[in-house]
Amino acid sequence: MSVRNLCLAILSFGDATGYEIRKESTEGRFSYFDDASFGSIYPALARLESEGLVTVREEPQAGKPARKVYSITDGGRDELIRSLCEPAAPDNFKSPFLLVALNAARLPPDVIRRALDRRKAQVHEELRLLMDNEKDKECGHTGSKWIRDYGIACMNSTLAYLDEHGEALIKIAEDAAKPVAAAAE
């Protein structure tokens, strides 16, 4: 999904400022779909406006500059649907933890153990956020419920794998450390 489509998708749920779009795309319910930064959101919004796919209005604020609020147009909704009908790119998964796991034989066992503990804590926190988000639980949008449940299933599967196979990763580091210890004697 492009930043352009991410902006249209967010706006299809309601009007938003650029800041709100960024927050939804980095921390909110749209953070699972694609990476978006201020540097990519505002140019995308400007292009969408020039193409007539979104409109912008300024709302005055006391003691502050007016804020720009973006709204999707009917043409923007049509463009979003058209683009979502195209074959989706493969999911993009990146994990700094997996880079540590890849190098387990080069790292001390305590480093691997801490990395596993941190990853489990991160997954538990992500799971807590998915389970506790009342806004998503009460959302009448069936697609939102489905993806929330999908995320919960993925997090539970990750935790189960780490619990079942984490010791094997630590053993890789321990086994690699043995020859070093034996050579030192």
C-alpha cells in the first residue's frame, strides 16, 4: 500500500489533519499497513488535493495557526477502491530481533536470552494494545474486527513459537561458546 492509499484509507473513515493521519499511520489502527512519515504524508496529501481526490479546509484555532483538515471526495473513494482491487504487494515484515537470532552463534547466550525476553515483552505489549483497544472492540466496521482478531492470532502464534523454541536459540549460542571456552583452557 502506498502512502497515497494509506491517506485515502484513513480519510475514508473521517476527516483528519495531517498530524492525525501521521499519528494513525504510526501509532494507531493504521500502523499495521504501511510506513508513513510527515515527509511522505504532506506531499501525498498535496498531490491528492491537486488531483481532486481530497479537499482541505482551514479551521481557525485560538492563538495558533489555522489547522488544515482533509476530507476524501467521492473521486477519492473511487480511487481508493480501484487501487485496493489491484493485486496487493507482498507483506513486508522486518524484525531487528530476527537479525539477532540469525547471529545467535556469534553472540553470548545471555544476549540471546535478553533478546528473547525483550521480544516476548514487546509482543505481550502489542497483544495488550490489541486486546484493550475499546475503540476497535466497539467499532461496527466488520473489517476492523477481522484484522484486530488476525493481529491477536499472529501475536499469540509468535508467543507460542518463542515459548516452544526459544531455548533452542539460546542453545545455539551456548554451543558456539563451548569451543571458545575449551580453547581457553
